[in-house]
Amino acid sequence: MNLRFLTLASLLTASTFAADAPKLPPIPAEPTAKKKELLFSDDFERAELGKDKGWAIVVPTFSVENGALKGMQMRFDAPAKDGKPPVKGHQAVIGNDIPTKDSVIEFRFKLGGAQSVTAEFDDRKFNGSHYGHLCMARIAADKIILVDQKGLAEARPEGATGEPPTPKGRKNVSFPLNLDAEAWHTFVLETVGDTMRASIDGKAVAFLQSPGIAHATKSKVEFGCMGKGGLFDDLKIWSAEAVR
């Protein structure tokens, strides 16, 4: 085949992929949220998780280890066997009832052996999404994903298989990262109105504007670990207001 034709074909293919690639929203260079009242903090400097701080393990399991919160996923995909139904894997999840509307969450994390760690807002009294999930940030070594989860229940009925469609008004956005999984990093998540802005180690890395984020009664904050050995430390949550 003619080399010139090959080169032209390659350029056309590359242009097509570039045109199909989703356009990432611009990330505000400056913070979008101003911290107000400190609502919660935990440095995990104790021998056991305990109940004094209000933590409840939603999906096993979490423990305190060397002054940090350690997540260990225990539920993995498994086929039906010996008369038992199949098991759908799920990351380990821990939660706390900390009502917020607009907020700033800050914590240190180390991925270690985990694929990702998450911070998520829920409203258990809201029936318009699966388990009241509202919005979430998922951090992996190579990317961070911000998700507006509201409306997931209608788009993903019980027993559905395959990739779920994106519900109307719900958005997911993924930004590339290059994190050292064995190093500690500082994560900040600003949630104001219908926007989420994420920073890692002082650098803004992701932004999403989507209607579900504006849900006014974010009654629960949850943290997750997919895989084993993800660590959280020095967690703080403030109420916030938009930066004018």
C-alpha cells in the first residue's frame, strides 16, 4: 500500500478519535468554596475505630491501623454456586451522619494496594436514586472521577444487566492523574451549589457542574475503598459558602 495513503489514513483516524474524545470542563484555578464552621474532624489516633465519633461501617470493612483509617474490600464478584445466588462486588464503605448542603471535605490518603478511594454524599430519605446516593469523587492513581449520582435508580432498575445509561441530568467526568500509590496525598473536595471542585496536594485536578450536586439535604457523608489497603487520615469537614 502507498506510504502516503497510510500516513493520510492515520491522520484521519487520529482526527476522528480526537473529535470523539469528550471535552473536559475547565477547572477553576481558585477555590469555589469558603470554609465556615468545622462540623467534624478525626485524626484516628486511637487503637480502635469505636463509636464515639459516630462512624458506621456500611459495607465491610474498616479498621484503625497505626493512626489511620484502613479500608479492606471484602465483597467481590462471585458466580452463583451450590444453590446460592451470584454476589456483586462492592467497595468497602464507612459513613457518618453529618448533614451538609455546601461543604469542604479535606483528608490525607494513601492508595497502597487499593484501586481507588472515594468520598460521597447521600440522603437516605431520598428515593430518587439508588440508596440515596447524590454525588461522589473517586480517586485512583491514574484518574479522578466526579459523579452526579442522582437519578440512578430510574436508569438502573433492579436486575438490569450491562452498562447503565446515563440518567437525564446526571453527569460523570474523568480527569487524568499520575499519583504515587505509596505516598500520602492531601485531598480537598469543595461542594457548592451544583458544583464540585477537587484538589490534590494543593493543585486543582477536577471540576463538575451538574444539577444533582445541588441536592439540599446531604445528610450523610461516606468514604469508600475499592481493593485492599487504602488509608485515610486527618479528616475534616466544614460547612461552606460560595466564594463571591
